[in-house]
Amino acid sequence: MDARNVSIVFTSNGKEMVFGKRSAYKIRSVQGLETSDITLTATENAGIDGATVTNRRLGPRHIDIVGGIPSGDREAYRETLVRFFNPSNEGTAIIEYCGRQRKVGYLIENVDFGTLDSVYKIPEFTVSLYCENPMLLSTSSYGRNIAAFIPQFALPFKCTAEKKQIMGYQKISQSVLITNDGDKAVGAEFVITATRGDVSNPIIQNETTGQYIKVVRTLSMGDILRISTIPRQKEILINGSNAITDMDRMSDLSLSIIPGDNVLEYDAADGMTNMDVRLYYTPEYLGV
């Protein structure tokens, strides 16, 4: 990776710092942006050569950034670095490389200024980041109402008793194609609103994977059902109250959006046309 084409924007505790082309802090080298370390668990085979891999997982991501302290009041620049990268604070880094942007949450692992062995050299610093999530996230989350009305109102407007005008229509198709351009299957949040009347037993299904979630409950007009299949954030709420016990027994709360094309379908036992269905998810990538 060519460090000259890397820019990193750090946000922590309400403050911002930039490394790279747009900053006085230039990046000399950076490691850990391609992928995280892979951990394999294996058991030795009895009586035959080799082993059997029983588990594969990505470990936490370590990012090491080496940069140069700019000329001028270098002690002031150095103090700014020390105070910004406070190990007590968490932060978010947005990484830009060759037109691509990714973001990742981080903790400070180490800040080192090394030893300056010549007054003619530009002092260097190393910032080491520890990222609990090994995946880099898209900077823009996907959000869409997959059961929306299509507006038809426009100006100039003319409507008479003899010649009426359609103000909008709803797509009857209950399936929608979603493309995940990330490198990993990700959880999603579905927000179902009974906008135009009651909705009985709403269901969301990923036809590509066969996974589905069905809530055995009648939503009254105005009710909001939230279904989250995001790891560590899995929940089913109706108007903010826990409703996970209303989930159908065969439902799969690990429903995910896999890399590539996904065909999602929404339905209900009754009142399907009364509901709006909003989908939110964030693609995840191995590197940038």
C-alpha cells in the first residue's frame, strides 16, 4: 500500500485530527489496513497425516501508523498528538485510499515518538490502534423503504370531478433485490410500520438464504415493529417494548444480507399493503 495515497480522519471525544495529504502530519507507512490476522483451530488426525480444521476466525485488527512531525513548533505538534490520542478515549477512524473510504472504531494501543539521533531528521511518531471489530465498515449505511408508495403529484396540477388524478401508487411486488458489495454477511435492521391500517403476522424473508423472521402479532395502525439481526444488537421491539416472545419458533434471528445479490420478501397474513418496510444495513470489508 502506497502511504502517500492514504488519508485518515480520526474522531475522538468530540475532536478531529487528520493524517495524510490534507494534513501537516504526513503518513510514512501504515500496516493493518489490508486484512486482520486469521486464527485457525485444528485437531490432529489419528493415524493419518495432517489435521482437521475445526474453526476459522478473524482476530482483532491492529493498525500501526508511522508519521512525521511537521516543522515549526514541533513540541506543540507533539503535545497535540499526545493529548488527542488519550488511551482513556475511544475513537473512530475514516480511512481513504485511492477513492475508497472505510471506517473502523478503535482503542489506543500505543503512541511512541522514538529517539531522534540526528537534528537533521524529521521526528517520527508511531500510533498503534486496537480494533475490536476486524472488519472495516462502509461510511454510508444502506437505508430504503422497500414497500414505499411512488409519488405521482407534480406541478402544474389539475384535477376535476370528471377527470381525476392518481396521487401515488404502491408497488405490488413483495420482493426486492438487494446487492451487498461487502466481503461478509451482515445483520440488518427492519422497521415495519402499520401506516395504512392493521397488519397481522408480518414476515421478512431472505429468499436467497431461506432465512425468515415472522412475528405472530397484529399491529394496529401506527404501530412500529423493529427487528434487528445485527450481532450483539439482536432484538424485536414493538413500539419500544420487547416482543421477542412473539417471534415464530422457526424464525431465524441470524437472518443476514450475504455478499452479492439477495432477494428479500415481505408479507403478512393480512394487511400486507398497509405496511411500510424499511431496511438498514452497513456493508463490511476485509480491507481498503
